[in-house]
Amino acid sequence: MVILVGKRRRLNSVSLHLVRSARSTLPGGFGKPSVYHGLVVIFLEFFAWGLLTNPIITTLNRTFPSHTFLVNGIIHGVKGLLTFLSSPLLGAYSDVWGRKPFLLVTVFFTCSPIPLMKISPMWYFALISISGLFSVTFSVVYSYVADVTDESSRGAAYGLVTATFAASLITSPAIGAHLARLYSENFVIALGTAVAIVDLLFIFFAVPESLPERLRNDTKISWDKIDPFSALRNISHDRFICLICFIVMLSYLPEAGQYSCFFVYLRLVLQFTEDEIAYFIAYVGILSCIAQTAILACLQRYFGSKETIMVGLFFQIVQLAAYGIATSNWVMWLAGGLAALSSVIYPSISAFVSIYAKENQQGLVQGMVNGVRGLCNGLGPALFGFIFYLFHVNLNEGNLPNTLSGSTNLRNTTSVVDDPISSRNVPGPPFLFGALLATVALMFSLLLPNSKPDSCEVNTTRTVEREALLLDLITDTGVMLP
């Protein structure tokens, strides 16, 4: 027993020494840490993936022609489960070792499958599933932003992060499709790989560390620290975190399911042309950027994070209900505007959680919330696909007529399925079920403590810390030390 203890202590010492050495070899970056460093990291990562929107669909169809949507659901399900298990752990260790090393790790492993898309499609999809272990860039960036902002400006800063994410997805798919027509898909894949490399170089050389040394804790490496379930158990032990994660799950399940099939749904149900879908993406994306910057800042300033979450959930309910019953185009465009307004939910939740979290626990808490989102990214597409299956709706792109962008109007074609979906009383049953889940989330959000500072207090004061204690039990479980 003494020998085993001695070996374990030596292993802990070696591991800690390696971490310190790796931390000390990273360049200091340019300037002081700021929100804009995180914005560049997010933009470049998702711009690289956005360029590959069409090549991903093509590769998926070519590799699994008979079970495209089934395999796609399995891939994202495995990725989401791994993200759910690893996010709290990686977030907790970013509170110990700093944000910059984890920005490098998450971006590297998230983008590593890109060059394999044409070289080996099977390895490409396998790596996408495994990359769920490190698909936590958002939570690390949110922790980075929390380190460099005060509570009064944190909500607006989180809105900038999600608006930057939306901006990258507005521009990159169209650019990728245009370059693929001019050159080839291989060129687009190479360009996406190059953008990912630029992102890694930017993090390595230009991003300064945001977590001060005084807030870091050199904890020893033990099984208690690497066991993902030890971090996840804290969710059920803390009433506030449990409630927040429940709201995130109920609101993000329909959102993730919607993203997985929505554009096929537009073509199949309302017979949008490819150009109309592109305009719809740009329309929703631009409105989302406005909502996540100007509107979010106003709501946070005059009402608070709790009320902003409730406003976003209300718009999500109306939007999902409209998607579920709409049989005309103008209703869909109106619902798209409501979807943009509902995009304030997640940055508001992240800002609300950051107020409760201690300064040296931002990574752990954001990791928990991001882990629930990762799980929803796997369960949401499967849930929507199963409901479509129950109602005998075949959302298979192979059933759609071939069209040239802007040259063929699908409204003049015959039905794409034997039982036309547009003739149903409820064309989109999964969206109505999603509206029900969002309604339950809105009801639970009423239980959240008030987050708006009193007018007589300074904005940076932690006014809500008097109402609830966040994660004090972490010290007892050994996940973090004070």
C-alpha cells in the first residue's frame, strides 16, 4: 500500500510538472485579454466548418446512401453524449490550468476531421463522433469572456459571441458553395483546413491568457479529478444549477432537432427554392446578430437575465408553433424573425450562470451548461426524426426533385411524397412538440431568482449571491479547491 501511494504521488507530481511546463511554453499573446480575442477564435472555427456545408452533405450521402439520416443521427448522438460527459471536466480544468491551453485543444480536435473528408470518409465521420470529447470551444470562450468582463457588461459580451457565431454561418456556406462551383470541393476542404490552422496559430501566438494566476489552483491529478461523473453529480446537488440545466435541455432539444432537418422541411413542405432558402438563412442570421447585440443589451440592462430568458423562451414557443402549423410562406418568414429573437436565450443563460459562479469556477459551470447542450445536439435530431417517423413523414432529400438554383420553382411540381405533408392539418408535428417543451421551460424559468440589480446598488455588485449559493459543495467533492 505504501508503495502504491508513493507511486501515485510521483505520478501526480510528474503530471503537474508537465502541465506547468506546457503552460509556461505558450507565448503570452498580444495586448491584454479581451472579448475580441474570443470572437476571432469562434468566428474562424465555425467559418471553417461553414465552408463545408455542401461537401458534408455530399460526403454523407455518398458514404451512406441508404441510411443517410439514420447514420447522421448516430454520429451526432455519439458526439453529443461525449460532449455531455467531458464538458464539465474540461471546464473545471480550464479553471485550474487556464483558458488558452484548452482553446488550443478544443479547436484542434474539433477541426481535425476536416482534411479527412475526402481522404477517408469513414475515418472522417469516426473522428467527428470522437471529437465530441473536446467540442467545448463555446464554454471555454464564455469562461474567457467572464474573466475579462464585469457582471454589468457580461450579458452583452455573450451576445457578441453568439452573434459572431451567427455571422460566420451567414457568410461561409454561400462562400463555400460559390468556390466549389468555381473550383472544386477539394479546394473548399483545403480552404477550410487552412482557416482552422490560422485559428490555431492565432490562439497560440496572439491570444493572451485571461485567467489570473491568483485564481488558479494547482490540484493533483487523481481519479476523483478525471472521473466525469463526479462533476456531473454536482448538477443534482445544487438546486440552481439543476434548474438551469433542465431549462437548457427543454429549450435546446427542439432547437437542435430543428437545425437537423429544417431546410429539408422548408423544401418539402413549403417548396422553397434553393435561392429562397439561402435568402432565409441570411435573413434569420442578420436578425439574430441584431437580436444578440442591440436587443439583448437593452433587455439585460432594463430587465435582467431572468426576464431576458423568459422573453426568449416566449418567442421560441411562438416560433415553433408557427413552424408546426404554417402552410404559407409569409408565416415561415415571420417565424424566422421570431427565431432570431429567441436566440437571446443561451447568452442570457450563460450570463445568468456566470453571475452565480465564483471567479475561479467559471469554466466548470459553463462546462456543465455546454455539456447539456452537447447532449441535446445528439438527442434533438433523433427526437425529431422519430416523431416524423411516427407521423409517416419521410424527410429524405432523395425524395426532392432536382433543381437548379433560381431556375426551377418547386411550387409548380407535383407532390414529393405519396401523402403530401402540406395537405395535413399539422404539417410539422415535431415543432409543436418542441413548442410544448419550450412552454415547460418557460414555466420552470419562473422559479429562477431575480437577477436584476437594485437601482441603488452598483452594477458590479453580486446582488444575487445573497439569494443562492453556487457550487459550494465542489470543495467537498474534491473537484475544485478554494
